[in-house]
Amino acid sequence: MNPLGFAESLSLFVDVVQDKSFSAAARRRGLAASSVARQIDALEREMQVPLLTRSTRALALTEAGALLYERALKILHELMDARSEVVALDGSVQGLLRVSCVPAFGRRHVAPHLPALFDRYPALNVELELTERVVDPLAERFDLVIRIGDQPDSALVSRRIGSQRYVMGASPAYLRRHGTPQRMADLVAHRLIDRQHSTSVRGWRELPGIDWRQPPQFALESNDCDTRRLCAARGLGIALMPNWAIGEDLAAGRIVELRLQDAPPAEVSGIHLLRPGGRANAKVRAFTEHLLLSIGSAAGWVGAAVPEARGAVAAVPDEALSAP
């Protein structure tokens, strides 16, 4: 098997392992499943050892397959890095850049800035995957991933691109009709908007200070951040949301931030751009610089400080309260 053919076989093998099936890997590449199976068979003959155990229900790596998969990931990354560095010797930004990000952040703070990026670098192509799962850029061959929250030590190179804190907020119309809560206990008389099946600090149920023996009314529970933001801005209830999600609504007065007297301190966490180790290539540097420049002029959420007044309720402008 020639070196180029071997590299292509390794790439296909990695896809099959990650997709856990021949058919899924075939769909990704626009091939027939039988063609993928034949290429993996050829790789096993070349290696003279079985790499996968096949059954009607699943594929599983053999010991040799697990070793090859681990080495293949490193080989393919090195090949992509070598290609990117050679192509970028003239300083040009071109080729495919694979980026992963949580959906709501990607829709609000990544996708809107891509047209300007393409205007500047027309030879660049971006593959943007919006997903809630934690993506491993090394294992899944992504150039960059955007993660929210503190990141554990790892082999990834991290660049902090912003800060996140959670904000309690409601529309002026809702506060006019239902009143403005002053303390946490007041929330039992209000309609709340929450994450669906909340199991983390991102939901109301994890906040101390609420008597859950008399729980508030959850008017809406949704796993979609933009749905919760839109409903809060339209007066459905009080939402607990990240500042980057509702920064524009706060600036425009569509949502008013509530600072209850006994609310728990707002924890601030980072928003990070992560990439595999090694020297960043030209397209990674171009995307990073463009994103930092773009979100730096966003609606006040980047680097936003936690309000100093702990015992105050946010003032609601008279004109905002009279808005429909």
C-alpha cells in the first residue's frame, strides 16, 4: 500500500471507529457502506491483523485496532498540521477550518461574524458544528472548540475570549403587570422560565434561597436558550440566563436585570477557545483574531463585571415600564 493510500485508509478507519458503523462513515463521505467495508478489509490485510470485531449489532476495536486508532489520530493531526504550515508559508489563509461550539453561543456570537471573515479570506472554508456535547478536538479532528465554564488542565491550548455570569431578568411589561420581586422568597409568586430537566447550576432549582416546599410556577421549561430568551423578552416570566445570551436584550431594554437583595453571588466563569497543542496555523490565527475583534464590540457581555450592589433591585426606566 502506498503512503498516500495508507493515510486515506487510516482516515477512513478513524471515521468508522468514531461513527461506530460502516454505514454512518459512508454517509459522511458520500460512499456506499460496502465500499467502506472493503477498504477496512484491505487495511486489515495490509496490517495482517484484525482491527475490528463485527456483529449484527455493533463494531468493537480489537487490541490491535485500539493501538492503531490511537496512533492514527496523532498521524492524521500531524499530516493536517504539516499541510497547513506548508500552504500558509506565503501567509495566505485558506483551506478547511473545523470549529465546534454550543448552539446558542454559536448562533449569536460566531455565525453572524462569518460573512465578514469570508470577505477578508475568500479561500477559507469553515465547518461549524453546533452541539451541546463536549467535543474532543484531538479525537475528532477539530481545529478549534468553544467551551463555556472553567476548563480542566489538558493538552489543549486555551484562549479566554469572554466571561459568563447568570442574570435574572424579565421584560418591563411583565414587571409592570406582576410587580418586581425584591427577595428570593418573592419568586414563589412569579412565573419562572427554566432549562428543561435542569441538572446543573444553569437552572433555578439549584439556586439557594427558594423554598421548594412552595415552588414557583414554571411557566416554561425548554432546552433551547433562544426560546427562553425570546419568551422572557415577550413577557412570559422571569428567566435565569447567561449574560452573553441576553446582552443585546438588556442593552435594548427588552429585558431588565433583577438584583434581589438576598440573591446568591453571581459566579463568573470563562468562555474559552481551545485547540490542540503545537503552533497555531494561519487559518486558526485568522479565525481567532477575527472572533476576538468581533465579539469585543458585542452588546456589553464580554468581560462584564458582576454588579457591585448586592442589596439593590435594578431600576426599571419609566419609559421601559410603559412599553407594550
